[in-house]
Amino acid sequence: MMLAMMLVCLGSVRSEAIALIDAGRSLQAEAVLIRSADEPHHDLLMVARAQRGDAAALADVPWVLDHMSKGGVFAAAVEARLDRAQRMVWSVPPLVRSADEQSWIISALQKSMPDETDGGDCRRAIIAVLSGTLEGPVGDAPTAWRDAALAIAGDATQRRGARHRLQRSAAPPHELAWRLHVVGRSWLQEDTDGARRTGLVHLARIVADPELRAANGHLALHALDTLIDASGPHAEARDRLMAQRTQLLTSMEMKP
């Protein structure tokens, strides 16, 4: 009887945390999970922390992937954000300036890569996605990282081919938001007004679609900041975007 009650309690904790994560309320989800001291819930804690941009949370990626492969993790909230085949974390922050934070993310993500994958190629691909710089080949990195690196930091031909490969309309919201963000950033680097408009349209889709916006708030926030910078002297458009930014920060439990 006691065991049954414990299982029901653990189930309710996970259900409550998943509901909060899916609603974008990551801080509250984290609090619920931490209060459940008897069961650490590493997988959901990682998702909740990654959702609010905590790079240190990605140190749990190898543990979570291992438990997923053994059938020990079943939460849809985890499955939606971790791509087993690509070893991708769709919640990874899109553009990281801090070298310390980059090293945290790179270290955690490299640990989650398949053993047969070239570590140097993975590192170069991840750095390219996080910083927009690419040095050396990325050929043996998992496909999503490789294409993102080439789309953002490759030459003109590489960018064009990678954008084409990254276009995938039938993807889960977390993944689709990430792909739109990468393709949008890539178009913004082309030296024509038409290409820049195309890039802004891709970013605007993340902001305009409630499902995509809720799935990856940090991507939506970065997209909004880019749109605000591009609004120039258009005061009305800028004010509207700033209001959306404030609403998004509030929904992400962050201060404007």
C-alpha cells in the first residue's frame, strides 16, 4: 500500500512538472521537482533548466540520453527536446557570447555525441552555431549540428545547401523553432535586401506562432531582439515589438 502511494505521488510530481514545462513555466517546474527530494528527476530538471537558458543544465544530457536508450525516461517533455538519433538538444541557446558559457555547453554536448563521431568536428560545429564562426571541417558532426554550422558560418555555397537541408515543415515545435532560427540567421548574413527580409520572415514565424514561441522562448526572444533592431525608425512597429518582448519575458518568468 505504501509503495503504491509513493508511485502515485511520484507520478503526480512528474505530471505536474511536465504540465508546467509545457506551459513555459520552467522555474515553477524546477521548484516542484526539487521539493521531491526522494527522486531527483534528472531528465525533467534538465529540461526545465535548459528551457530558461541555463547552460549548466546540459551537463545532464549524457545521463538523460543513456536512460532514454535504456527505456528509463518516458516523459514527452524530454522526448520533444532531445533528438536521440542526432544527439541534439533543441533547447540549446542559439547565440552565446560568453566564452565560459560556450565551454559549458560544448563540454556537455560533446559528452552526448556517439563515440565514433569525431570530437573535433563536433566542437567546431557547436562553436559555429553558438558564435557564428567556423574554423576547420565539421563533416563528422551529427547532421543537424553540421548543417546549422554551415548555414551560419560556411561560405555562400555551403550556406545555400545547408538552408535547403534544414527546411523541414513537419517537425515538432521545439525542433521547428530551432530550424527556423538557424535558417533565418543564415539568410540575414546574405548581402541583399531580399535575403535579409527572408531571414526576418523566418524569425518572425517563431514570434508569431504561439506554439513555436512557447516551445522555445529563448529562440523567440532572440528573434524578437533581431526584429527590434531591424525595425529602425519605425516607432509604431518598434513599440509593438517591445510590448511583445515584455510579454514574452513575463511568460518566461524573467524581468524585462
